[in-house]
Amino acid sequence: MPQPHPDSYYAATANDFPALPALAEDMTVDVCIVGAGLTGLSAAIELAGAGLTVAVLEAEQVGWGASGRNGGEVIPGIGPGMQATDKIAGREDSRALWEMTLESIELIKHRIEKFSINCDFKPGYVEAAAKPSHFKALQEEQKFHQDAYGYDGLTLHSEKELSEMLGSERFFGGLSYRDSAHLHPLNLTRGYASAALNLGAKIFEGTRVSQINPDGASYRVITPNGVVKADHVLMACNAYIDELHSPTRSRIMPTGSFILATEPLDEDRFGPVIPVDMCVCDTNFVLDYFRLSADRRMLFGGLVSYSTLPPPKLADRMHRRMIRTFPQLEDAASAYIWAGLLAVTVNRMPGLGRTESGIYYAQGYSGHGLALTSIAGKVIAEAMRGTADRFDVFARLPQHKFRGGRAFRVPLLVTAMAYQRIRDLVV
């Protein structure tokens, strides 16, 4: 039996979605997708819509992983920022990547409208400078996007302006993104699943894949109660890939992230809180991210755990982080707190590619997954159908293995994170 969704605000307010059966027989399809999160479902929508037969195999339930638990922030760009990406990938590819992230946000909006997905979509994102020096970096970021890409959708805000926008005096200015949004991620994922089903894809829950074996020009995907034979396979497992493919697993670090949801915030009691109703990330390395839900709860995320285990006194720690930004919420009750795993890469670049045996994979969005997953699924579908130009832009990004193997990488990363936390405290 698949595990139930964790007790979260998203699970408590999710749209109705039917339980789907486990795979119970052998079948043959054009494409088999492992993982019913946003990447896999995005690919399924494209492929089934083009007339291919598609089977999606999910070990738990649709949206059970990061796709249904994340901060709900739809942000363009990729993990290390576009200036760093430009240095690594070169101007032509970095521009293509930037434009594809913008396209991904438009793709999400298009699918929400086309498939009538009720997921509380609201525009707006601002990056908040946690230090005076960070505001200078935001100024440079705006100039880079204008000069390198001709993009004029970034707006600088002074310390006073941002304080009025957020109802917080913590920050030293900010940079808002015209092309951005926030939404209910589990409802988006369930909407994608419904769309894929209506287009003819088959989705199986409670179906864990144990092996993917080449079989001539095709593949055999092994599960406890059935084998799927497919011409193409996509591993869309991200942080939950486990030992399905060790070389691919070695390029990501599953990382715990945590979100607190308050009671609904009565403005008469708490005063104005994010009156512009944008989603927000601060500029620290160990960052906080936050936004209001549709029913005006504060959804406040932060902390990281490379052990994947929740830190001690998690609720108290999250509450303290929240009131550092919003002191007026000191008496706001916490209604939900939950954890989830995201996958980070060594260079914070997304990892899209093909294994030596030709299996496609997508992982390691490093905090930008809600936007990137939709375009990742689309370009992988394009590649499977014979047009790989856009997929190759992603695949050319360097993908490094974490040093030290599983036994040593966690202590090394914990040490590095402690160093970054100290840097965050230095003005």
C-alpha cells in the first residue's frame, strides 16, 4: 500500500483525487515514466497529447514527494543564479536556459487554464536582501539580466518600499520578478495527473520500480507485480531515486527542508502581513522563504538537513525564524509543520541527461523545481520524439558526483553548511 501524504497544509486542503491502482500485469508502452511528480507528469502530458502510449509508475501517491510539499514558489532562473550559470555554460546556453525557465512559467499558466486546475495561482515574487551588501548584488543582478538577456522584468525596491510591501523591517531592499508566481503545489500536481489521465496516460500508484533493464532496443521496467516494456524510460524520481540507478544517485544530495503553516491571519489582530501577496525568498545561503496561502496563513519555510532528519525542537526553531522576520506573528498559532526532501547538486545546476544505456533522467533542481519541472518534462518529451536541441542545452551543464561516497558526503556537507550559516550572520 502507498504511504499517505504527510500531514501538511497542502494535504489538508487538496482537491479531491481518486486513488489509483497498482500495476498488476505486464504491459507494453511507448514510454515508461518512473515517478508521478511534476517532471514525470509534465512529460506524460506532452507525450500522451502527441498520441504515444505512456505508463507512469509511482511508488507512493501522485505528488507524494517534493512536488506536493514544496514552498509553492514559481521562480524563473536556476539554482546558482544566472550570472554564475553564464560563466559556467556560456552566454548562448545561459540565455537559452533563462528563456526556457520563463517559458516554463507560461507553460504552467497555460496548463492551469487549459485543464481547469484550481491551485490558487497568484503572480509575484521578490528576493529580499538580508544584508546591505546583498542589495548591491541585487542591483548587479538586475543589470546583468538587462545587459545579457535584454530582460526588463526585474524591479528594484528600496528598504522602505520593501518594508511596506512585506510588513517586515528585516530587509535592506529587494528585487521583484515580473514573471513569477506562487500556488498550491499539490493541487497543481494533481491537476497535471488528471490532465495526463484524460489524455490517455496510465498512472499506477503503490508501484515501486526495482530495476530497469535494457532489452534490445527497448527496456524492461521491473515492479513487484508486473513488468512494463517500453521504447523509452524516464527516471523522474529526484531525491527519492534511492538505489534504482547508483551513478545518477551519486550526483545529488537529498536534503530536508521544512515548512510551518500558521492559523489564518486576521489583519485586525496581526496587522498587515505581505500586503502585496507576493512570495519571498531572502538572500542568505541558508535562506528563509515565505508567502501567504489562499486563506491567509503564513507558510514559512527554511532550515536544511543533509541527514534528512528533522532537527530537534523543529516547531520552536521554525517559529523563531518566522518572528525574526515578522515579530507581529509571535502569538500566531502553528497549525501544520512538515518536512520534505529536495535534491541539490554540487553546482546547484539541474541534472538532466541520459545514462549509458539511454535511460533519460531529470533531478537536482536545487530549490527551483516548481518552475523547472514543467519545462524539463517538456524538453525530455521533445527529445524522445526526436528533437533534442533544447534537452541538450540542459544536458551540457556539468554534472559532478559528490565526493566521499555516501559515508562521508553528509559530514562534509554539514561542515560546509555550518560555515555558510556563520557567513549569513556576518553583515
